[in-house]
Amino acid sequence: RLPKLVAFDLDYTLWPLWIDTHVSGPLKRPSENAVNVVKDKHGETFGFYHDVPEILHRLRDACVVVAAASRTSAPRLVR
């Protein structure tokens, strides 16, 4: 049986950096077909750890609510 809700920290749990110190917004996809990668205003790219997209999709498909529980000084970037 799965839980009704799963909460994740973000930095170094879903992606390999601290969003508020390593990334400068706005964030954009580098191309229309880009999946699991975004580019910041300096052209630096990053994405989720390898297994994260599949985990999130499986939780969604199982109707599990996914939440973020993270402290950051850049909340607009993590939305």
C-alpha cells in the first residue's frame, strides 16, 4: 500500500545542487524537445537526478500527492 502523500526535499535530493546559490533565474528549457534539463540566465544547465523523473511519474500514476518540503531563499526558482 502506498502513502497518500510523499514529500521531498529538493536540493541534493531531486537535483545535484543548491538552487538558491548555484542557479540564476529565469529558468528555460534549452530547446523545445528538452526533457529533464533547464538552462539558467548564464547558460548553465541542470536537471533532476537520473531516476527522479520516473519516480515522480510513478507516484503521479498511483495518485500519490507529491509535495516539496524545502527551505530556500529562492522559492520562485523551485516552483
